[in-house]
Amino acid sequence: MLYLIIVSLLWAPSFGLVAHYLKGVDPNFVAAVRIVLSLLVFAPLIRLRRMPLRQVLMLLGLGALQFGLMYVLYLQSFRWIRGVEAALFTIFTPLLVTLFNDMLQRRLSWLFLATASLTVAGTAVIQWTELGRNGLLIGFVLMQLSNACFALGQVLYRRLAHATGKSDSQLMGTMYLGAAVVACTAAAFSFRPETLTSLTTQQLVVLLYLGAIASGIGFFLFNAGARRTDVGALAIFNNVKVPLAVLASVLIFGDPVHWPRLLIGGAIIGGALLLNESGKHKRL
């Protein structure tokens, strides 16, 4: 669980950094840079010749799904929805993690489902805004497909990582390679040379942090944590970043916040985590 706490802290300022420093930059380009930098961090640890071809292909596909396709769908949703709406629509990820895990195990875990639902409710309290306009359906569907890619990737990684018997650092480089193929392909269709020349020093530093730290180290720690904790805690930690991100936006960027919502929503998420921990002795 320590890994999941650390990565939640690493991800907390990411939303504010993107909103304040990368506004107007091609989002497909940003996604590709983040994934490529992640790949560069772990490239020295890639050992393709030491793994069976089947495992290599599975890791490439899993990275393409969990990181590459997830980013592409997420960014495409912004054609129809606003940033605050995209943040709101991510709250269903804990439920998807729980449901995918139950489907693979062919059973229904009521405790995991209850704690994931509490997490969704707590995050909704923090994030909910007036959605009084039409045309959200396409954006909503794209966001849920993005959530599904990330959620299914977490669940499959837990199973695949245990099956390979290899360390997370050895596996993640191959996954980032698969993700880079998808992200760079998507970026190729919208890339313009002036995007590179117009970047400021601040934007380059932000991209470096988002790519090497938030995405590279962050996804590594998240998957490592997913491998070492139960599905209930994993589902909850998919939304722990939300109250932390709101808090970071206030403290670092001076953004306004509705404090009662933040405190109530954070308390509900904390209660879901406590409920999950207290129910461990009842699980199979």
C-alpha cells in the first residue's frame, strides 16, 4: 500500500501542471512525450531475450492497453467534454477494477464492490459540478473506455506479474515500449513542427516531470503496488489522487476549492479504505 500512497502524492500536482503550463500544447504530443520519457527511464532494464516470446507479446499488449490506448481515448474525450467533466467521469474506475477482477475470478466480491462504490461516492462529492449542457454522451463513453483500459490493465498486470516471477522494473520497460507505439502513432497524425519550437523552458521542465516522474516512476509504483495489495485497496487508490489533486491545486497553484466537499469526500474515501482493511479477515 505504501507504493500506492507515494504514487498518489506524485500524481497530485500533475493535473494543475497540465492546466497551468501545457494549455494549448497538442495533447497527443504531450501523451507521446510522457510515454517516451517513461520508456527511456526503464529502457536499460528491458531484457527481451530473457523472456519467452509469449510473455514479451503479452507485456507489449498490456502496455499498449493500460497506458497507450488509455491516453489516446482520454485525450480524444476532450473534443466533447471539459476538463472538470473528464475528472468527474474518471470516478468510476474503482468499480471497473472490482468488476474486472470478479469477472476473471468468476465470483462476486461484495465487500470490494461496496468499498469501490463508497470511493465513487466520495469522489463525486468532491468533483461534482453542474453538467447542464447537452452533447456529453460521446465524451462520457470515451472516458469510460479509457477508464476500462486502465482498470483492466491493473487487474491483468497483477496476474501476469505473478506468473512471470520477474521484478516490476524488468516488466515495466517492455510495457512502456508497447504504450509508446500506440501514443506515438496517435501523435503522428496531429504533430506539427512548430509544437517543438514554441515550447518554453517551464513547459520543458513540466514535461520532464510528467514523463519521467509522474508517468514513468508513477505507473511503475502503481503497478508494483497493485501487485502487492488486494483488489479492494487497489480500487480505492484509483481515486485517492482526486482529493490530493484538489489540495495540490489550492496550495501550489492557488485554485479555488469548496472545502466542505473536499473534507466530506475525503472522509468518505478514507472510510472506504478503513472498511476494506477491516474486512480482510473475511476474504477467501
